Amino acid sequence: MKRNLIREAAKTKERRQVMFSQFEFANPGYLYLLLIIPLLGVWYWYKYLRDQADIQVSTTQSFGSGKTLKQYLYFSLYLLRMVAIALMIVALSRPQSTSSRQDVTIEGIDIVMALDVSGSMLAMDLKPDRLEAAKEVASEFISSRPNDRFGLVIFSGETFTQAPLTTDHSVIKNLFKDIKSGMIEDGTAIGDGLATSINRLKDSKAVSKVIILLTDGVNNMGSIDPLSSAEIAKLYGVRVYTIGIGTEGTAPYPVQTPFGIQTQYVEVKIDEALLQQVAEMTDGRYFRATSNRKLREIYDEIDKLEKSKIDVTEFKKKKEEFFPFALWALIFITLEVLLRNSIFRSSP
């Protein structure tokens, strides 16, 4: 088995560029001067009413139909002046645009899920059974880690790589759906399952290499001793988290009888001492899952223990944006002066 280790690059490094812009003012205190704009409007309106001549007549019929369009447009002069003043105040506040660029480097973790698919995984102490519960929670765990690569190894009496390391999480989750007990020879070859998982990770350049090995039994088959596999994992810097799944004591198990499938209680045998030793040798941890809730809590804890490394380099560039405001203010002031001394010129 050791001579058959397949070389597989497993580097997980992703670089992204994030661009965004912000708008801010270097002298925001000047913006309070905008409060004079409504006051100017009130003052202009008061001035307009005060400048109107009053004459009392019995009827205005002889003076025509009222104000002309030119008289209404005369108010645009005041509007142009107020807009120009507002634009000059904004220009004095020195608006600036800040362009930022972030170079984000994400170094993910390579994780191989090693899942026991032996017949004992059909025990129903977890709902609906151990295997289905393990598949469901593992799929949720994969979905919660978008930056990592995952591989999938199944084992019982023999071992099989269901999926090599990949960033296509949908593929892994679909493969989980097809996993069933009885796919391969029955038994529990923990050492071989661990060795095959190491095979997927040994050449990885990821920031962290992890195996999550879940089983409900005692090593009774295979060509490699689990502790020998643990030594290999330690050599390649692979951390192993082991999970023993099953309740304490006995567990309900479906048994085929002449009268159909019936439930019988069988003794739960998990070699916890071995799983603890494998985890300790590789700087990992051992967990015991006695229920669906406990299994989820275990994966949540592993999720906290194994975090991707993210490096962020940020660049900022500021640009003055006052010129367009000052230019439009000049245009409106010039337009007001031209209109006041041409179309709307008053005779003395």
C-alpha cells in the first residue's frame, strides 16, 4: 500500500481583486452653509412681494389676462443663483472620491472525509440510521466551507476513493447521496481507509491538511495497521480527526428474518482507545457522536478548529472632485447674468 501512494498536487490558493469606490468630503463643515439656501428662497419671495405695486381698481379686465410666460420664467433667475451658490458650497467642501483595491489571497484547507460504510452503519441509534446521518451532516459541513478542497474515501472491509480532492463541492455532495452500505466488501479496515486518505493529501501544498475519519467499529480487516497509517499521516503533516459514531451500550439494528425486516438490539463496539491514539499521534482530536445533534456539534467544533488563512493587501487612491461643481456653479452664474441683462432686462 505504501509503495502504491499516488502523487497528487493539492495546492489550494486563490487570489482575488476587489475594487470599490467611496465618496467623502475633505471639509464637511462647509456643508452646513447649505442651510442658507432655503433662507435665500424665503428672502427672494419676500422681496418679490414687496416690490409689487398695489393699485385698487374695480376690475382688471382692461389689463389683459394676467402674468405672461416671461414673467413666470423671471423666477428662474433666482433659481439659477441659488443652485450656483449651493454648488459653490459643495465645491468648498472639497468632495473626493476614494478608489480602493484589495488583493485577497485565500489559502484553503484540503480535507478528506473517510467514511465507514460497513453493515453496522445501518444501526438506527442515529436517525434514520448512522450512515444517513453521517452523510447529511458531512454535506452540511462541506457547504459551510467554500474555500476548501474536499475528497471522499469510503471503507469497510476494503477501501475506495470515491472522489479525489476537488473544489467542486456539488460533485462531492452528489456522491454522498449514492453511498450505501454493501457497496464494497463488509468489515472494518480503519488502517486502509486512513492510508488511502493520506494518499489523497500527501503532496498537498495547502496551508493545512486534514482527514475526518468516521467509524462505528473495531479494526478487523485490511493490510495496514491503523497506528502505522497514523505514523504516515504524521510524517506528511496530516492532522486526523476521528469520530466514533454510535450510542453507549446497545443499538437497534434492522435484521432480515423469514417474517421480514425486524429490529434487534446489538452491542455497540467502538475501539475508542485506538481512535484516540490515532488522533493524538497526528495532533488531531477524537470525538464520540451518540446522536444527530452531537454529530453536528462535532463538525461545528472541527469547523472552528480549522480555519482558512486570508491575507488582505489594500491600496487607496484619492481624487479631488470639486472641479465639476465649481464649473457648473460658474455656468449657472454666467447664465443668470446673461439672462438678467438681455431677455429679462428691466427698463429704468
